[in-house]
Amino acid sequence: MSERDNPVRRFADYRWQGVELLAYKAEGEAPFQAITRQLLFQAPDLAGELRYFEIAPGGHSTLERHEHRHAVLILRGRGRCLVGDRLHALDTHDLVEVPPQTWHQFRADAGQELGFLCLVNAKRDKPVLPDAQDLKNLRSDPEIAAFIRT
Ligand code: MN
């Protein structure tokens, strides 16, 4: 059976057979650090896409918000996230839901990768980055001020 006909893509070391390792976002598009992306499932007859992101130790995702919802399952390691106006510690196998138009950012702990599955709509709006007033509002909470990376 050729790889193309095989419905099973084997897993090894947080890679899936035949799945390309991609950059998280285009360089310079948005602030982020040390993340890779793998597009696991995407098809014309699926309304959603399933991706795997991995943040290297100490790295972070973009601080952003958008209309589309995220459903996240932590698959590897530990870290923390901001969702709205609250910070949360994350452990392997935790589920995180990011509602529409909610500020969010994920960070890997020092010495730990943070890997997660993320389900999104295939057709989705572009993320918005915080402006100066948004950052001022977010930073009014000292814990959030210390957490966020921009
Ligand atoms: Mn997002």
C-alpha cells in the first residue's frame, strides 16, 4: 500500500508520517517565538481543520483575538495561557476553549515544550493584534502584564 492510500499516519516524536513541518506564521506577520505547525486534517468536505502546534521551551504564541473559536487539547508538556482576562496553568491532556473575540496567548514553561492540537473553522477571519489601548487595558492586571509577550 502506498503512503497515499494508507489511512494511518504513524506517530513518532510528535511528528506524523507524511505531514509537513511548517512555520507557525509567516515571518514578520505577527510576534511569536519558537513555534512549529503541522496541518493534520484538512479536506474540502470538512468545515474544520485540525492542526498541531508545538512551542519550544520558553516560547510563546501570538497575543491575538478573532471571531473564530479555538478548541485546544494539550498533547505535550506544560505551560500557561491567557484567555480573556485570566491566566491558567496547563498540563498535558487539558482542554482549552478560546471563545470568539477573546484575547489569548500560550506560553511553554522553561525547559518544557508545549504541544497542542487546535481545531478551527477552515474558513476563518484573520487574527487581530492588540493596539496601544488594548495593551494598556490588558496590563492593568499586574499578573497579565508580567505574562504577555508582544
Ligand atoms: Mn488564535
